Amino acid sequence: GACAALEARRAGADVLVVERASGGGGASAMSSGIFYLGGGTAVQKAAGYEDTPDEMY
């Protein structure tokens, strides 16, 4: 829902996100909030890290 709200806002909509949970859960809790943005991005290349979409998979 939050991602959809962000995209809607970026497209010009007025949005409101309401969360009923008192804390994080789901996949965020299982991953400790860590997510991987690899696959050979420009930032990785600039920092000297070699990565590819296949390695990310």
C-alpha cells in the first residue's frame, strides 16, 4: 500500500497512508529491514563493485 501511495503521489495524486499496526512486520521484519538494490547499478559501478542481474538473482 505504501508503495502504491508513493507512486500515486509521484503521479500528482493527493494521498494519505494510514497504518494500523504498531510496528513493522511481514517481509520487513523477516529481513530486518535490509533490502538489496544490486544488479550492476551506476552507484555500484562508481563505487567499484561489480555485480550483474544474474548474480543478484
